[in-house]
Amino acid sequence: MSQRSSSCLWTSVPQVSPAPCDRYKHASCVCRGNVYLLGGRERHSLKDFWKYNVMCNVWIELDCNDDKAPEELEEHSMVARQGVLCVFGGLRGTAYSKSKIPLWLFDTAMEQWLHSQVKNSSSQNDAPSNRKGHSAVVFGSSMYVYGGYNDMQRTLQEFWAYDFDSGVWSLLSKGQVGPGPRHSHSVMVHQDSMYLYGGLQGLKEQRDLWRWNFLSQTWSSMRVFSGPSKLMGHSAVLYKDSMLLFGGGVTQSAPSNCLWGFSLTTLNWEKLLSLPGSTAPCRIHHCSVGLGPNFKPGPHTDIINKEISTSNSLIKLRPFKNKCVPSTLSTGQPREDIELQTTQTWKKNGLRDNSLGFEGSETQGNSLTAVTQQDVRKKGNSENSAEETEDGLVKPMPNLLLILGGKPLKEHASISVWKMTWADN
């Protein structure tokens, strides 16, 4: 990462009701411009399910009472593929969870839970059992699940693949090759590989970095020097050609606020510094999501290109909403031509303001449209709630790293949301 990009501006994003309560050990992901958040733990396990419109800073609670929806979950995973969210693991009670495969699917366009396309088998070894603290990523037409632990506190080292098209699970590795037993680690995908960092091996924290190549189906240990200390309960996202690691800690009671960047081209670590007066929150067992063009993964398969093509074909043409008024001549008489009133980019402290729309109809950046929080809430209660972000699609999305929830909790408060932008964004 360049020296210029290493200066970070951290800002707390105030939340207004309705909003989810603060929590940790939850799951979150981005799908078609919205952030989805499911379950986790406050004083007890939670079952609620929310959608976050980032541009308008508005939460909408989704139905989680359907028979096809999951129960209370914590330390589960949630990934997105072609408009469908895939939730795995996190069930309480080993005896109960052995009777079912903990997999749920949610259609974001229809906003309804689906029957998971898992083909039942007579052998229990043909599909993964319930687990917590595992990781999950999507590559091509499959979801890949690594590690985790069960309620007997036994750390797992299984590596599974779930094919979305066939509904079949495949066990990729179970032996000593690779990271070994692991939970509370982080993973992310870049090009044809998955990268895994840190986590717990039993009760022992780790600081190793592993690479799984999807094409050769092999693990390799990446021996790099310097970088973060031993971490568990941290998060990882892809930014350009770098892996960003945030938070976590050596122990449950020692959350960190460090942000590290690992270049996947030069294989070097860089600790990213905050601007003066800007301090990142200390968080562990949180979720981090990246939005904006530089956080999008590269087209490592044709699946990504198909999804983009499908998404673009669904975008409706919107009426031009800028205010057009007749200009006047020096005599005060109206002219036949039209003047276009546009908004100006608001700058603060010499930086382009990429802040979320906190107040009413405040515009963002040089956007030509504005959506108020009241408008979004009204749409959220209508039959066309699935189209509520169409206006947001025409807005230029800045590069944002959002940190959602995590320990330490804010007692009896809305979820903690922090955003990070680059100084040169």
C-alpha cells in the first residue's frame, strides 16, 4: 500500500431508531449495496435480522420468524452470492444441532428465506456438523468453510466446500496439512486464492498466515516477517491488492484498534496510521465490511461477471431529479432555456467529505440526488421495499471500511458503527 493511503480518518456514525442493539459474535456481509446483519450476542443470543442502507444511514428490520429462518445464532458465518445470503453454523446445543445441517438461504430481492438446497445423505460425514467461530468465503459457485469449534470446545480443522448449484458438500481436507485446528481466525479471497490469518488453535493464539490455492487445491505457509501480533476475534477484508486486518486481540479482554495492511503483491506488512485527532475503536468479535470500488474483489471467475451483468439489467431508468428553473434576462423576463441547479462538494478540513447522510436530505459528495431518511423508512414499509436503494445506485459510493459492533459493548444502546476513509479519498 502507498504511504499516502496509510493515513486513515475514523468517524463514529450516530444511529437513530429503529436500529439493532449493540452486539458481538454476529455476522455481516454486503450484498448489492446494502449491509446485512444477523444474530450475535448481547447478554444472550439474538435472533434479529437487519438491512442497513449505508448512504442514508437507515436500518430496516427483516423477518426472521419464518419456519425456514434460523434460530438464535452466534459465531456463525454469512456470505453473499448472486443476491442470495448463505448463513452457516452458530446453533446452540450440540445434541440438537446434530439432527440438522445448519444452513439457511435468504433471497435479498424477494426478502424471504428459502429452503436450503442440501441433499440429504445417510452418512453424517457427507456434510459438516454445527460449529462456531469458523470462517466462510465464496469462490466461483461454491462456499468454503474452514475450522470452527463445537460445544465440547473441540477445535476443528475440517475444510468443506458447498456447491450452490448442486447442493452437495465436499470435504477438501481433514489432516495435518494446512493451518490445522483453528477458530476465531480471519479469511478473505484474492484472485485464485484464500488467505487465512491467526485465530485460536485450541486455547493458543496464532499469528501465522496461510494461502489456499483454489486451482491447485493446496495449502502453503506464507513466512513473512513483522506484521501484527497474535490475534483472535479480528476481521479481514480485501482492499485493492491488500488484505486489511482490524482489531481483535491476544485475549478476549484485550481488544485492539490496530489496522494492518498486507500487500498481496510485495508480501509486506504495513501498520496504517490514523490522522491526528482520529482514533479507531478498540474492538474484538466485531464485523468489518468494505464498500466502494476499491473494496470489490476482482473477477476471478465468470460467476462474478454474470452477477454484475444481471444486476445492471435490473436497474431501472430513473427520472432526472435535479431542480431545473427558467433563468431570467436582465429585464427580469424569463428565458426559454433552462438553468440546472447542482450541488457543490462540501469540504471539511481540506478533505472531501465522504460522510454518511446523517441528517435529513443532506447530499453526499457531488451526488445529484438525495434521499431522506423518512423517504427510506416509508419505502421500507411499502410493497416496493426491495427497490429502496435504486437512488443510491446512481450515487458515487466512496471507499468505506465499516466496523459493526464488537466488544466492548455499549450498554442498552444502538449498535456501534464506525467508518474509516482514506485521507486522499
